[in-house]
Amino acid sequence: MAEQNRKILFSRERIATEIKRLGQEISQDYGNQEIMLVGVLKGSFLFIADLIREIESPSVIDFVRLASYGSGTQTSGIIEFRKELEMPIRDRHVIVVEDIVDSGYTLECLYNKLLIQEPRSLKICTLIDKRARREVEIEADYIGISMEDGFIIGYGLDHDEKYRNLPDIYLVDES
Ligand code: IMP
Ligand code: MG
């Protein structure tokens, strides 16, 4: 992808500000209760690393690895579990940490799978909420930034596994 085909949509400063706010909201809601953050790999690895440092409530962390995309920019609708949780979530306050909610299929699939394991509570935190593309009824409880449509890269988000290392989030010109 040529550099002229992308432009900064959300700066690192904006991202940091929103994550600070999310950390405060979560800390207020949970107080001294222990939270288990469940990061959805790979896209959320930077977000969860920054978020957990803004949370004052006692926190533990685990990861799942889901894959829903081929090499294109459209969801395939088929969700594959490539890595399961290592810690039991029964009776825990769980927050799923996602990079982006797009069609919502990935999150719906994960949410239902976690719910049957009887967590004490189950909430969703996403850095980006891409509302215009929602195909299933699922709402995040904590939202960093809302946007309409468009494919974005950077700060953990990839295109064909590349660009996750960019410190800002860029909008890709798909034309
Ligand atoms: P969903 O199942 O359609 O909601 O897809 C969610 C997953 O697709 C996210 O966790 C991302 O990994 C990926 N994804 C969706 N939109 C984008 C984007 O604009 N850039 C990069 N990855 C995306
Ligand atoms: Mg993801």
C-alpha cells in the first residue's frame, strides 16, 4: 500500500486520551472488585496493554485468538478459534477487549461462548466501534471512538498482517 493511500484518522494523542477515559470509567464501575480482561488477539494487543495501565481496579489478563478475515477487507462471517482462554472465567467479572467491532459476528460468537461459562458479569470494551457496518445486534459497554464506515490500519489493526506497528490509526483509501 502506497503511503499516499492512507491518512491519519485518529492520532496517537486522541487514542491515549480515549483510553485514559475508558480506564477511569472502568475503574469507577468496578472499584476494588477484580476484573479479568480478555484480549482478542491479535488486533487488541496494543490497546489492552495501554488500557490495563489506566485501570486502577485489580486486574488479571488472558487472551483468545479469533480469526474472521481472509486477506481482504470484508468479513468472511466464519469465525475460527485459534487459541482458547487459559484461566477459568466462572464467577469472575470479565471484560472482553476488542480492537474494533465491525459486522459484530466475531464478538457475538465470543460473547455467547463466554456466557455459557458463567462469568459473574460479562462486558465488552472496544477501541473502535464501526457502527454503519453492524449486522448483528451487539453493543459494546465501553467504546473508545465511534466511526461510520471505512477500513483502518495501525495501532494493532492490520491489513494482511501488516501495519500493526503504526502508532496512529490511518484510514485506507480502498478505491
Ligand atoms: P467483525 O466480526 O466483522 O465485527 O470483525 C471484527 C474483526 O475484524 C476485528 O476484530 C478486526 O480484527 C477485523 N476488522 C474489522 N474492521 C477492520 C478494519 O477496519 N481494519 C482492520 N481490521 C478490521
Ligand atoms: Mg479483532
